[in-house]
Amino acid sequence: RIACTRGAPEAKIWIRIFPHKSVSSTPAETRLGTGKGDIDFWTAVVKPGTVLFEIGGVTEEVAKTAFNRVAHKLPVKVRMVTRRHL
């Protein structure tokens, strides 16, 4: 998010995923049978082909440079898709 806003500060950016799934864990050195632990963190399940970010209000060249900065931060292969107006 920060890399995208710094790459294109005048753009409008939408993040299309949200962390809905909770991950819980019990503390270390706890015996079994005490039930489920507290929520440790929240995560999002992202399947292949999911759109992560949208950008609007800038030219395609500015969007490419901003998304190039974002792609270097992510641990997966990414590609940019465009919507053509008919």
C-alpha cells in the first residue's frame, strides 16, 4: 500500500482483499485440553488470479511504475491487467 501511494501520490488506490480469516494459537508450554486459544492474527485467503490492487486517476505509464514498485515487495509473481473502455 505504501509503495503504491509513493509511486503514484495523485492516484486513487483500492485494495481488493480483506483479512476475514482469524488464526488462533495457544501459548507455549500449555497442556492439552484447555480449548482453543485466542486470536493471534487475521489473514486473507488469496487464490491465483485474484486482483489485489486497483489504481485509478492516472495514466497507464504512471500505474505501471507504481505497480512495478509493488511487485518487488510481494513474494509472488504478479502481472498488471487493464480494463479497456469500449
